[in-house]
Amino acid sequence: MRTAFHLTSGDEDHQNTVLTIAENLSKDETIEMDDIAVVAQAEGIDPVTRDGTHSDTVQELLDSGIAFKACSNTLDMMDLDDGDLVEGVETVSSGASELTRLQEDGYAYLRP
């Protein structure tokens, strides 16, 4: 199974909730997970930036095998570039198109 999380909120508690759910899913031994991806866009981009409130958590989750993808439209809008992202975060053309691709590839879509 594969799951994609959509991270769009600037609220730190909500961001923490999304990251915690993704981590818990990756550790749940009652379900066979092949891939987990978190797509960050709009105000949800903060955790995947080097100076983001949850950047340490993002790095830990990346190291555990969870993929993180940043919307390039959001990066442009916020005057950020790849160098501002936590190492290992992939830049995608847009959050919406990436989520569409992931769902077409069989990922379940979650937006906690």
C-alpha cells in the first residue's frame, strides 16, 4: 500500500499532527506500507525548509524512508529555492499535479 499526505496548513499543531500520523503509519506493523509521501504546499511548506519549525522531524522522517515533496509554485511565491529545503526534499512542479500523479499511481490520499 502507498499513502500520500497533503500538508497545506501554516498551523504548527496541524503540521505536527500530519507528521506524527505519517510517522505512525510507517511504524504500524498491522499494515504493509510500500511508500509514504508528504506533499507540502502553500503555508504547509514551512516544515520542509531548513529553518522550519519541524525541520528536524522532517529530516528524521526522510531518513526513515518517508518521501517529502515541495511545490515549486509555493517556493516561487515565497521567494524560496531548493537550497532553502531540508536535504532530501524533492521539488515538484506543483503540489496539485504531484498529488494527482500519486493518486493515479495508486496512493491513498490523506489530508488530516
